Amino acid sequence: MSNWLDRSGYVTLFAFVGGAVVTAIVVGVVLFLRGGDDGEPQVLAPTSTGTAIPATPTAAPSATETEVPAATPAGSFSTPDDAVASFVQEGLGGVYIGECPPSVPSGENALEGICSIELYRSTELATFNIGPFGGEALGEAVVLPDADGRWSLVFLDFPPLDAQITIGLKAMVFQAADCLRFRPDPNVAAEVASCQIDGTSGKVVDGPVEADELTWWRLEGLGWASASFLAPVIE
């Protein structure tokens, strides 16, 4: 993997353009992302009753510097959509126009403002790409509920196109739909140790390894995961 553009599954990074053709591409990519992180079907999304593959959206950072996203800005909302709207207006200082429309009706002016494309939604997690209509996406919003059922938002900036995962620096789970599988060994036959949500990060300690037609990196405290759903953390 030489650069960010080499990663499969990231057509949605620049999906904020109008037109029915582009919309079809976006929908196809989103459906692909929901199929699982390494080509296997994702059997269960995180639920309040637990899953066969544990997800840790509320786990505290460990001694090995594994990190999960912290909500910002402060505040909680009744729905993920309300959290996104508030973040665009208060966090980005923009005008939120809702879900990105597939196209502008003929004869109307181009829309101005920031819109969102839903990537994944369950009772415990919702993710959206956010950006100006007709332009490049700014980043991904990861929206999580608290114990009272209120939702807060974490915003993950898209790394620069030339940013690369590097041993000794941090990488994060990115654009993985419900979660990304981590394993003790770099192959799909290895037992799944955990399944981590977007924004979870850790120090890169080994890789890349090519196996099972995938590129693998090992994150400290987490294990090996597909590079297709990892991104460098820019600090």
C-alpha cells in the first residue's frame, strides 16, 4: 500500500458530488463496507445485549496506548442526526442541509452548505461522511449513545492523501462500518480477538504483511487487522 488512494473501499471519501451515477457508486461502496472488514460476512453488529465479536466503544485506554474516540464537542442529543446537525453548525461553523441529495433538480441553483452520507447505523453506533455538497468530504462523524440513550459525536478528519501507515506511529480504525476485526495473527483463519469501532487507535508495531489477499498491520494492544480499514493518525 503506497498511499491513501491504494486502499480498497474508500470511494466514499469523495462521495459528496451530485449526480445519479455518483450516487450509485456511493451506495455500492457502502454496501461493500457493511460486508465485514476482511471479505467475510459480518454476522452481528454491536448491540446492547452483546455480540459474539466484542466491540469496545466505551473502553478506557489501556497501558499499551490503545485509544477509543472521545466525544467532542460537549453535548448529547436525542438522535444521531441531531448530533450531526449540531456539530456542523457549532463545530464546523457551517450550514447543515441534511442528507446529501443525489443530484440538484434541473433548473435549480447548486446547493450551498454541508451535508452527510450515512455509512452505518445501529442502536449503538452511527457513522456518517460529512462535507460540502459537490465537494470533497471533510471527515467521518462517529456517533455513540450514552447510558441514558443520548448521542454524542466524535469527528475524524480524513488524513492527507499522501499520509501512510508507519511503524512507531499511530493508526486508527476508519470507514469500517460496524467495526474492524483484530486477530492475533495476520490471516483470516486466526480467531477474532475483538472488533473495534471507527476512531479506535493504537501504535503500529508490526507490518505490513501480505496474506489472504490482504495487507495487515499490527496495532499495539489490539492485534492484526486489514489495512483497508486503517488510517494513519495525524497529530
